[in-house]
Amino acid sequence: MEPKKNPKSDVSRNSSLYFAVGLALMLGFTYMALEYKSYEKSDIVADTLNVDDEFEEEAPITEQIVTPPPPPPPPPAAPEVIEVVEDEVEVEETVIESTETEMETEIVEVEEVEVEEVEEVLEVPFHVIENVAVFPGCENEKGNAAKKECMNEKVNKFISRKFNTDLAQDLGLAPGKKRIFCRFKVDKNGNVTAIQTRGPHPALEKEAQKVLSKLPKMKPGKQRGKAVVMPFSIPIVFQVND
């Protein structure tokens, strides 16, 4: 007959649980043993603080800035002297006349003032003017280009006849070709004005101005059918011999 065991009395039934509990206890004891620290009693100093002790705090000494008093106010202005006029003295009163016009005053009608229009004087260069100024003797030339060429030829011949070329030799200028640049304007009335010259000597410039001032009156140039000022430039060239 087999012996019957009580299943509750089987020790091996909870062996894994007991093993886990024992292992956890051993690990806990081992950790506490490794972390345990001991101190010497001589290293421990107990400091005490007496709250009743009074601390004396020294306040810094600061300099007191004395503000100067404000300046005294200026004295009051002296009152104006009032001149008392006695009743016996006669005071002349200023009479202000009225500027209003009375009904009986006649109003003079002002006639209409005519304002003269200032005519603008146009200046058109020689090479672009529609109708060039006509030199005496060039009236029969046909076309603007022919009249320009005729004017150049007439002005050159006039200068050649009137200009004193011997003046350059009297001035002691070096031999060679000399040139005087001349410029003038033919105004809207056909007169020669605004003569300008530039040359190698002031005496030659003066002689050129003298000759150009003797040019005859011309028929003024026109632009769009209106008389205008026409500038004209021409050089005076001559030879100075030894």
C-alpha cells in the first residue's frame, strides 16, 4: 500500500517563490553593506548661532550738497511819469479824416490802358535760316543756297578792298599766313550789329571791326515769313611777307 501525502505539505511546490524572495533579501543586504558609511566623531563640529547677538552696521558717510539759493528777482520797472496837464493849457487834437466817399463825389472813369506787347527777337543761324539776308547785288539770285553763296562772295570782296594788309608788316609780325576770326549779326532791320573779332594782334582786330562796320545795309533774313536776326561768321586771311 502506497503512502498518501498531503499536497499542501509538499515543500517543493513554492520553491521558486522562496528562491526569489531569498535572492531579493540577499541583494538588499548586499547593497546596504556597500553603501554604508561611517564617520569619525572628531570630524563632526556642531556650530551654534546665537540669535541674540547684535550686529552693528556702519552707515557710509555721504556729503550733503548745499543748493545755492536762487538769484533775487529783478527790481520792478519804474512807473512812467504821467504829466498832468492843467485845464488852462489847450491840447491840440488830431483829426482823422474819413476815407469814405460821399454820395455827391464824382467818380472819374479810368480809360483802358493799352499794354504794348514786347516783340520777341528771334535769332536763326545762317546755315538753317529759311530766307537768308540778301546782300546788295544778290537780289536776282534764285534759291536760298545761291543767295548764301552770293553773300559770302560779296562780303569777302568787300573786306579785300577795305582791309589794310600793310598793317601787319608795320606791327612787326612774323611772316606767314595770318587769320582773323570775325562774327557779326544782321538784325531784323538789315543793319550789321554785334561785331566780334579775334586775331593775332589787337590792332588787327580793331581794323577788322572798322571794315565790318562799313558793310552796307542788307535785306533782313526771314524765318516763317517773319524778319529775324541772322548771325554770320567769316575769317579774314592774309599773307605777311618777309
